[in-house]
Amino acid sequence: LKSKIFGLFAVLIVGMALPSLAGAWVKVKGDGDRWMKFGAGFRSSFSTSNDESVDAGGSASDISLDNMRFYTLTQVHKNIIFEFNTEVNNTNVRTNNNYSQANGNGQFQNVFVLDARATFSIGGFDVWFGKFLPPSDRSNLNGPYFLNVFDFPIASPYPAIAAGRDNGAMIFKEYAGGKFKWSYGISEGRTNATDGNPNPDEHDNFQHAFRATYNFWDPEPGYYTTSAYYGAKDVLAIAFVYRYENDGAGQGVTATTQGDYQGWNVDFLMEKKLSNGAVLNLEGAYFEMDTDDVVDGTLDQGETYLALASYMLPNKMGWGKFQPYVRYQARQVEIGANAGTRGIMEGGLNYIIDGHNAKIMTSFTSDTNGQNAQPVDTFKIGMQ
């Protein structure tokens, strides 16, 4: 117990020193319209859990590098932008295979290409090509750094190469500075890279993705999203997402092992700065995934939803403001090895120093996976 308390104290001290790494940006101005921006993002956490599958002794404590990203954004013409971002593979599994590069499995210290895309602005439309986040739910478009909590939700079940990304093309359009915006894209979809089983899409069909968002209060400009503005604006937004791929589900190419993939969701965000200076935030999402009643080892047919409420206190204490929150997530899988119900109840206290650039987050989660299953309880401190 003493060692855990000491470790927790050490992580808190380190966390107070590290948050400024989360959103450091430097802009280099070139000639004419040319410029280049460099950025970095860092997330790390300490957790302790009663998960017996991790530790035979009945508990597990870990310090993890959750994310380390390097960002570049380059404008080569007033209408052309390139984005290139990298990510450290955050497997956090210490095995010989993960350390060794000789067998191609050296994942522990790998750095991989997260995003590599070009955007052309043509007649008020933005056209994207390359590897990027296709139209998706708000949590996915937030990424890990712009959530209102530390842990990514179990909702957001859309297929991807890694971290929600896929290779494809997209068109994006917004009106009135982001009051209404929509995006439509095509991507590679189900391939051997996004499927742990034999690829069902033998004809290499594209996956189609669409998202539309309407903001009733302040507009939200841009393609990417956030789930918290910390009082910078009042937001009431609702969005609809739809994805489809012919022969995009299953574990083979026969009539009984191949089906069409279809997924959709609605997501909602309300944030309001109150008269006393506090900030109330409510977020929700509902997902429905359909694999054509065919078992798929990567995708689950069923429904998922989440609900979150947070309240940022009006007065500063030290460097920042405290924000208590609660979140509930549930998933119902209809067929396959994962069939059953999973529910996660979570409560926490965040310390917001400089918005998403610098914050420390604590949480306690109780994760029940299956009927009458023993809950896995986890306490975590995360920083970015």
C-alpha cells in the first residue's frame, strides 16, 4: 500500500510538470501565403485495477504512455494544405516480440504515420485526399486530446486501419462559419489491414461515410470537433452519421460468411456557461451497427450508447478549475463470441489548467462485461 501511495504521489508531481506538452504549437512563416506549423501532444496515466486477468494476484497497477504525437501542417498555396502527423504505438505490452524489430512485431517503441493528407479548397468546398479520419462520430473526430474525459469511449465502433483513420477521399462544406456543416467520403473500408479475419470484401468496394451537424447556438467551424469548450462558447449541436460498405462484414466470401456492413449514429453536445461563471456540459451518443446477421471477428452487430454530464466550477483554485463529471456507457452485442451486454459506470474529477492544452484527469470506473460478471474497478490519473 505504501508503495502505491508513493507511486501515486510521484505521478501527481510529474503531472503538474508535464501538461504544457499537450498542445505546444510553433508556426514558421514562409514567403507569400506559405507557412508551416509544428505541434506535439503527450498523454500519460497511472492506473490501479482489480482486473484478475491482468494480474493473478487480483490487482494491477500501471504507468502508461497513452499517446505521443508529432503534428505538422503546411500551407503551400492559399488553397492547398498538407497534414502529416505521427503517433507512438501505445501497446504498453512488454514482451520480447514488442521490443524486437527483427521479426516485424516490434510495436512497443514504433512510430507510425497517423495522418497524411492533402486538402484543396475549391469554390468553398474542401476536398481531402490521403489517410485521415473519415466522417464519423464526435468522439472519433475529437481524438483522445479533445474529449471531456481521459478514456476513449467504447462507443465509436466504426472500422479503421488505426485510431479511426483510413485511406480515402472526402468533400467537406460548412455554412455560416460552422452553423451547419456536412462531409461525405469514400475510403478503402474492409481490407486485410482493417480485418483480423479473411477479408469478406473480395471485390474491393469502397466504404461510404456521411456526417451532418447543425449548431443551434454558437457555430463550430472546421471539420474536427471537441467535446468541451470550457466556457469559451455556448454550444447546442446535434449530428447524424451513416456508413455503408457492400460485402463489408463477415469472415469469408460465402453466402453464410459474407454480408453488407451498415452503421449509423446520432450524437449530441450541449455546453452552457452559467451566470455564476460555471460551465455545464451534457453529451450523448447512440450507435447501431448491422453486419447483415453475419458473425464478424472485428465488427459487432448491436447497439451502443453513452451519456456524460460535467460541471466546471466557476472559481480558480491554484492553476486551474475543478470539473466533476459522470459518464455511463453500454453496449449490446447480438451475435458472435462477444454477444451479451457490457456497461461501464464512471465518475471523476478533472483539473482544467489551460483547456485541452493542459489538464489532469482522475476517474473511477466500474466495468461489467456480461450477465452477473464480476465488475472490473479501475482508478486512473491521466494528464495531457
